[in-house]
Amino acid sequence: MKPLFLLRLILDFLAAGLLLAALAYNWLGNAAHEIIGTGMFLLLISHNIFNRRWYGMITKGWREPRGIVTKVINLSLLITMLVLLVTSIVISQTVFGFLSLTGTFTLRQIHASAAYLALLIASLHLGLHWSMIISVVSSRFGMTTESKHRTFVLRVLAITIADCGVQSLLTIDVGSKLIMQMSFDFWDFQTATLAFFLHHIAIIGLCVFLTHYSLKLIRRRKRRTHALGHKAVERGSI
């Protein structure tokens, strides 16, 4: 594994961790929230610089199901992050407070909604590259040969996490946050700080699960279609 690739992977997971931490606003307080958010955006800028070649291929691959899924997720994430960045600057009281911009209550609601939407789409984005991540981790720990037992255990674990993710969506009430529905049901960080993060990690796991196995299904159908087409050609040549 190349050191630069490993560094990029670490920075990407760090950015995801900062996004997760920034959601705990009532636990961190505004100043820490803004500093963490600023750090996250700096890491996202580096992520885009490292992956700048993707922008040159943005018009290609729209005919393939995998290409469509990948580009829709990536473009949605880009737009959501831009909304999150702009609203962050406007409502900032600490990091960009010197700009003296006026942040309305509606703008704060948009910011909070964009944050949860970013969490969901970023998790789907992570799922696009999950096979590569698994391959890197397996190679790192010397697990280069396939194991049916290990695969079975990992799939059971994945299904369990996905199930927890569905329940966590309801517990966190993500739906109301996405539609900017006002709620006074604030999370009690004094008694359940760990639970807050575990619920959000489960939601991330659910999104990774959905993307990863959707891509597997797409690849399987593509191979099946090619196999049927190949058999049809062979029959026609007989």
C-alpha cells in the first residue's frame, strides 16, 4: 500500500469523524462545533484536490447503472456540502464572526437539515468504495485468501448493523430533521453520550450496507446479462 494512499484514507475517515462529532452540537457548544466544522471542511478541500480527476470524467459513464449511481451520489454530496459550507459561514458566531453576517432561524434550520443529509449521502459515498476499503484492510492484516466462514460472519455483522441503523433512524428522528420540523426533544448527553454516537454510527453502517450491496447486485445482473448474451451468440453461430 502506498503511503500517500494510506494518508488519504486516514484523512477521509478523520473528516467523517469530524462530521459525526459536529452533530453533537448541544454537547460541544457553539465554539467547538464551529472549529470542528472548519477542520472538516479543510479536510474535504484536500479530498477534492486529491480526487480532482473525477471532475474531468463527470460527463462520462452515465449509460452504466454503476456510473449513474456513483455520479448521482457524488454530485448530491457536493451540492449538500456547499449548502452546509455557505450556511456555516453566514450563521457563524466564532470562526467567521468577524464577517458580521445575519443568520436567520430558517437558515439555521437549513444548516441542521443539510448536516444530516450530508451524513446520509457521505455514508452512501463511503459505501461506493467499501469493497476497496475491505481489500486494503484485508491486505494490511494479511487476509489475502478467501474464507467462507469469515465472509459469513462479516455478512451477519453487516445485516445486524443495518438493522440497528433502521432503528437508529427512528430513535434519532432523522426524518423530522431532514424536513426541518421543529423539535424540542433534545438529546440528553449527560446520560447517553455514547448512545448518541453509536446510533449515528449504525446509521452510517446502514447507508454503507445499502450502497455496497446495491452495487454488488448491479454487477451480478450485469454479468448475468453478458452471460446470457454470450450464450445467445453461441446458439446463433451453431
